[in-house]
Amino acid sequence: MIRFVVFIVAICLWQAPASTVFADEFASETVTQEIHVTMTGDDGDVRITTRIMAPQGPILLPREDWLRVTDMELGGETTPQPDTGEISADRHGGKPVYVTLEGRLPPLERAPRAVAFSPEGSYLIGSDWLPTDERALHVFAITIDTPAAQTAVATGSRIAARTEEGRYRTSFSFEGRASGIGIFTGRYDIHETQSGGRDLRTYFGATDASLSEAYLTASAGYIEQFESRIGPYPYASFSVVSAPIPVGLGFAGLTYVSQSILAHPYMRGRSLAHEVLHSWWGNAVAVDYASGNWAEGLTTFQADHALAEAEGGDAARKMRLDWLRALADLPSDDNRPLTAFRSSSHDGQQAVGYGKAALVFHMLRDEIGAAAFDNAIQGFYAAQMHQVAGWDDLRVAFEEAAGRDLGWFFDQWLTRSGLPEISLSGAAVQDDGTLRLTLEQTAPHYRLRVPVRVDTKTGAQLETVDLRSGSASLDIPLSGEATKVTVDPNFDLARLLLAAETAPILADAMFDPALQRLEMAVAQGFDEPATRLAGRIPGLAKDKAGVAPEDMTSDPVAVIGDTASVAAMRDRLIAAPSPPESRAGTARGWAERTPSGQVFLFISGDSPEDMGANLEKLAFFGQRSFVAFEDGQQVSAGNWPVLNSPMVRDLK
């Protein structure tokens, strides 16, 4: 049974003299940079003092408009601030550099920035507010002092926390990049437990305190799971910290999560697991961003995908299909090689850096086997802990575990943009009773192990086609009369999805920047709610003019209005009978694809009121082919069956 302790700290004003800013709790640490942050009041005023012990290369001073240098010492002697904002290596000569900065944190805004103040919570993320040198990794000693009613947490391992002379003071040790620092303060209740010899904490507001036990239990489970698969957890503590901004960020020893989503069950599932795993990948083992960010893909594979595999059913298959859909939707300019993905945040390159990279690790496990894959991961972590590592270091680890060269694998998946395009060009039973299967791929040719499922009247056979050139054939002995062949049935390959291989989904239209809105007459009272709803669809810019039916291009089209008008227009545009789901509920949205490949998004409501609350949630169902609502509640949702996939051949 886990026991929980709650700390609610009330404190008064205290300021430490400069000589005692850095306490002796770091005496056993080989500290290379000390940071002390003092919140001097209740309005965002902050004092930052830092000391770089033996600086390497030039030191860059912050150029933030809210922050100014008030004191600077080189080797213990006061020195003026350089006009260039840079202390050259010749000037400091490797001697300790001590800098004091003061300012007022900018107020929290709708569009989050790297530093901000609010009464509910303040934060300093990254290193733009901090003097930094050229050392790749530092051992940071971080101490934070906060005013009354505030507590604080930082990246790394918590060393100590105490109330002293009416002031809350806490200290952390963190080994890593300056850009990986995060310092967070807020009106938090701290809930704490121990698991596996480490401290786990939540820093939540009073209204979310009831969620702490579930988060602490889940965090303990994920840490135990990842330790068994990777190696020892690299920090003495782990914290889940409530954020006043819409984020989910993983740091060394903590995750910073938007307060507005803490109560959602998915946050304690794959999202929390993903952020916990970032304590290993991206923090304990830092990323050589110049060669590409491997950490997001590996974290996605070992956290999100692993949980989907453990869930069973088709959860992992669906996740891989979602990744392939996102890659297929990428504009050509964004479809870059993995070595060009150097971001550490969710942005337009997420499909490549998260999804494609995760698929690469999935295929690598299939290539060398699960046991060798696990050995490689453990060896990589042991060798690279508290180092900066790149894709080449991963390749070396996997080659050592597999006992063979894998340069060809990493070269084709890391350095090429786009994806291979494969197709099923032939499937026929021969006179000798074998099934001859022929696959083709367009140039540039990849070296692929293509999974194939052959359904027979006595069961399913799983086969693999070795495809290395423009085409490959395989004669398959059959255990019974063959009825169907499916190529890559579980979407195990990173490849370009073919047209008609998947059912159309709402996202195919909603998020396409080329989406057109069809002009048409609607029933009285529907013009305003239909226009308002269109403005909430990402693909329809507010100033985008509608198009008449005769002026439509082949890009996706949105048809929005009352139920009767949309149904009539749908029958005019598509010859096939309308699906029953087009009449479900009192408001609904569904996607259809014509034989030519054009996608239509239909959105309709029985009344003007149904166009409001009922359909505001439409974007949350982007991966569905259809969804229907009534009285603000979802009454149906699902995906159309795929009837004529080009990767399936009916042999009956």
C-alpha cells in the first residue's frame, strides 16, 4: 500500500545573503554551475544569481527585455558588464564568473512564452534568462526561494526543501543542458510518496488534490516498467506539476501539465508515460540535435506504442495507421528526412519526428528481434547516460546487439525524405497449388521485409516478402484453399498509404489547408450558425470565400447546413446511396470519398441550435469517418469499412 503525505506550506519574507545563497547540501556534488532564483515579491519580481565555476568558451549574457544584469564578478573581482553581451574566454580565463540579474517576469499571456508570472503559477523554462557558456552538459545546483503561499520545484533530483525564517526554500541537482532547465512556482499542495527508493510528488492546486493518488500510483508504475526495460531511473525524485498554460512538457525528473487536462484519464495513461520516459530519453541521455532528434520517436515507441501493444486488440495497429495517415497528409515541403527533425516540441514536423521515427524503431525491432532490441536499448543507455548522443550512437548500440551491420537500415530511414510506395501487382494460384505473390515499389528502392497475410479455408498464413528492388515475387505453399491476400495487414511498415487503402475520416478534410466550403442555400436561421461553425474548422480560414459547385477543384470540400439541404446536396455530388449515419442524432458530421479520390465533409443539424453545442466537439473526432450528437452528447461514432483496398486481393 502506498502512503501519502501532504505538505501545505505557509511562509513569510526571507532573503539569504549572497554568502549563503548556495547551501552545503551540494557539497557531495561536482557542481559546475550554481543557480539561485529568488521570487522577491508577489508581483513577479525576481532576482537570479548564478556562478559558473570553470567556464568554457565565451559566456553569453541574457538579452531579455524584462531582465537586467546588476552585478558581475570575474575571479572574485567586480567587473563591468560588456557592451557586446558576451564575456570572452580570454577575459574570464576560465576563472569563476558570478552574475546577478534582476527583473520582473512578464505576465502570463494566452500565447505562452518561455517565462511568465501569474498569481496561480510562474515559470522559467530553458536558458534564455541565464548566463551560459559552451560546455555541452553542466551539473547544476539550483536553489529557489519563494514568498508566502508559494512553493517551488525544478528539474533534476530534489536535494532538500525546508521552511526557514518564514520562507520556503528548495534545492535541486540537475545534470544536463542549460536549455533543459525548468523552474516552477505556484500555490501548490504537495502530495508525496516513496516508491523504489525515490520520492514521487504532485504539485497541484487544492481543487485537483484528489487526483494526486492516481498520478503518484501511475508514475510509480511507469518508472518501474521503464527501469526493467532500459536501466535505472536517473533521478532521486519525480514530480507532476500543474501548469497554468496549455502544455504537456517532459523535463528531467518532472512533467509540467496543463491544469485544464489533469482530470482527463488519458493524461494518466499514454501522455504521462511519455513524459516520464523523457527522464531517460532527452534528459539523462541528451540529444545531439545537429544530427536529428531521435528521442521523441524512441519515447513514442517505448511509451505510447508499448502501452497500445499491452492494451491488446487493434490499439497498436490503429496507432500505426494514425501515424501513416499523418505522414500521408504532410505537405511535400514538410516531408523531410529524420536527420532534419531537430525540434523538441509538438509542431508541424510531429508526424516525422514522432510517428515516422517510432515506426522506424518498430521495424528495427522486427529486423533484429525483440531480445536484441532490448539489449541494444540497455547498452545504449548505460554507455550514453549523462552524455550527448546522436543517431550514430544508436546505430552502434543496435549493431553490437544484433552482431551485424545495420548501416543500410539507418541510411535509408534517416537520410531519405518521404516514404516507400509499395503495391500488390499480382496474386494467383499456380498449377502446382502454390500462391505466386508479386509486389512492386517505386524508386528510390528500399530494402523491406513486407508482411503478408494469406487467408485460407483452414486458417491464416503469415509470410514475409523480401523486397529490395523494383519488384519481388514469392511462391507460397498453401495449407488450404486461399481466399484472400493482404499486404502489410497491420501497418507495420513506414510506407506511403495508397488511395482507397483506408476509409475517409473527418480529419482528411477538416485539417486540409486546401479545404473548400461549398456555397449553397440553407433553411431559414441556418446561415449564421453554419458560418460560425465553419470558422472553427482548421482548414477553413475565416476570410476564405465559398465556392459554387461548378467551381470546385479536386481538393476536399465541406458542405454545411440544415439536414435536408445537406442531404440534397450530398445526393447531387455523390452517386452512391447515402449512409444511414447521415441521418443519425440531431446533428452529425461524416466524410465520404468519391471513386476519383475527392473527399467531402458533410455537417448538418436538424435545428440552428443543433449547429452550436452539438457540433462544437467535432474536431475531437477527426480520426472517425462519422459522428452524431443529440442533446450535446455523442450518440454514435465510427469508421467506414474498407471495401476495395488495393493492398487486398480476393481470391475466391
